[in-house]
Amino acid sequence: MSYYHIWTIGCQMNKADSERLATSLDKLGYKATPDIDRADLIVLNSCVVRQSAENRVVARLDLMKALKKSSPDIVLALAGCMVDSYTTGLKRRFPHVDVFLKPGEFTELVELAKTRAPKAARKTSRIHTSPTAFVAIIEGCDNFCSYCIVPYRRGRERSHPVAEIRQQVETLVEQGVKEVTLLGQNVDSYGHDLPEKPDLADLLKELNSIKGLARIRFLTSHPKDMSRKLIEAVASLDKVCEHISLPIQAGDDEILRAMGRGYSVEYFRELVQRIRRAITSVALATDAIVGFPGETADQFQRTFDLLADLKFDTVHVAAYSPRTGTSAATKFKDDVPSSEKKRRLQKVEELQSFVASEINTRLLGQTVEVLVEGKKKGKWFGRTRTDKLVFFEGYGDCLGQLVNIEIKKTSPWSLQGLVKA
């Protein structure tokens, strides 16, 4: 038996890529292992969107030196956004790496794995280990936000055909999946490059008809591309969850222009109001960057005030870090001190803890539908349609089931409850 180990960091697109690679290796007769010392094939699927993520990848690569030295026959591959078209520098920096793979491009590794595949590999149907799965519907990005490296590493937008996506989802459902999350750097621009010009709303309607599929999610949306048709689809399709990720990034128009986001604060506010009117039970998540070059105290305060006013269910906040090759790194000086970035980040996190606590408290005593995803420290856990994490005890083996849970305790980050009889 030959074993593989895939280590993944970064966005859901990376996780979807890793799942796809795992499926290919399973078909060749390989078996996944959490024990890196047992693996014959090791893949590090990297991210460089933030400096902290890149640092973790480099640290993991450095750890691999000793393992590769003691076991030179191991195949070590570096994949993901750390790998661009010019790998000469990476090869010089990490000579112990055997294969360098651009984001989502695993053909070279799969072909190499074929030559080492177990001779008596059994061709069995793959059982998905989780009731949830990621499905990439559009690759790359055409927006070129000034701070973002993604378009330079994942390329321009390329949509997958509707029929291909439907077939993939149907296969996942046959393997036990109950919920799929449709992925793209900007899912709202799905289909514009296909001959038939379908949009995300059309795709959601198509997938909503699949028998056995219980839930559909999608991310990430771009505010400038979210249409009324898409909002109406979320409101009307019974399998599409009432949860939308809508990154604001900044609450100041001047900073938004410098970021190249393509919308104003007023437009964003109106969009949020439109969504909440159409989908009354919707949960909204957003992303924000603090400490962007030139961001003054007043400009940060406008971001803070916007978040306090709109009250998102979830806020993912990050301190700006320059990415080599982006226009922001070229045009702007990273002039906000790291200590000030940290202070602003903590201030947003403290605000969101208060807001999330306030929102989640409203669920106390209510009964919510939870798709059970696994077990942790003796408790089952899963998520509501609005993406709230819920823990509960007992109830036998309920992995992959939809169960009704009465909420008995709330916190900013999760809920706890009992199975409703």
C-alpha cells in the first residue's frame, strides 16, 4: 500500500483543489494518512495571500528537509499560490522539493503518482468522509484589487460548464454528500465567459433540482457584481442557504478606490439593505482589511463605524501585508505602523465579539436545523443554514443527518443545545 499526505492552508479554493487531488490519488490506489512520516507522497498546498500564511508554508518546507534527507524516495510537491510561472527561484530556495505545481494544476503529479501506484490497486467507489464538500465553479479572477496576488497566481476567470458542475455534484451526493459550497474568487461573475452566458442564479436553480442534495452555499461574492436576480434566487430556492459572504474591505471611499474595489460605501449600504429586505432571515459575513497604505485614523474609524452600524454575523479582519507583484505594493508605501495595524485589528475583533454575541443571543430557546458534520471532544457539531456552528450531545450516530436542535447556550462564536424531541 502507498500513502499520501496533503497539507492545506488558505482559502476554500485550496481546500477544493486538495479534495480533487485526493480523489485522483484514491483512484490510483493510494490511501490518505495523517502521519506524514508514513507517506510516500507529500503535498503542501500553499497560500501567500497574507505574509503569515507564507511564513507557515516556508516553515513547513524547512521541516521537510530532514524528512527528505532521511527518506529520499519520498515525493515532495509544493502546490498552490506560492508557485507562479517562474519556478527557478523556488527550485533554488527549496532544492529538496521534487515537483512545483501552480494552483489547481496537478497533472504532472498525478502522472508521476501513476508510475508509483500500487500494482494491485482496487478500483472502488470513493466514499466522501464528510457530508459537506467544496465545488469550484469558476477559477481565477479578473478584478485585480490592488492588494491581491490571486489573479497573478490563479489567472483570469474561467467558468466550468453547468453540466459539468451538475455531474460533479450528483457524484458527490452519491458518495454521501448533503451540502455543497460553490467556490470562486468571485462567484457572482460565474458564466460570463461561457457560450450560453449562464449566471450564478441559473446554476443555483439547476443544482436545486438534484435529489438527495439538502443544502447549497456559495462564496465569495463581489459587491459590485451581486445582481437582483441572484438575491431573488437565494430568497426563493429551498436548498440555497440564507447565508451570504459579502466583503466590504474598507468603509471609506478613498481607501476603496485605492484598493480598486469598484463600489462606494453608499452602494454597499444599499446592497445590504436590498439583501435584508428580500431575505429576512439572512446571515451576512464580510471581510475587512485594516492598515491599508495611507489609511488615516479617521478613515479607519469610518470602517469601524460601518461595521458597528451594519452588524454582520461574521467579520473576517486582517492587517494589510504587501504582496510582491501587486499594484499596491508597487504604488503605495506600507506606512501604517505594525503596532497601529494590530490595535485597529483588535478593535474590530472586540466590536465583532460584541455584535456576534448580540445576534446569537436572539437564538436562545429557538429550534434550528443542523447538518451534522462530525464529532469533537465527545459532542456532535454541525451548522445551521445561516452558518452558525452548533454543538450538542448524544443522539447516537447522526453524521450527515439533519437534526433539530433547541439552543440552550450562546456565545459569539458557537451555540450549544439539545436534540428536539
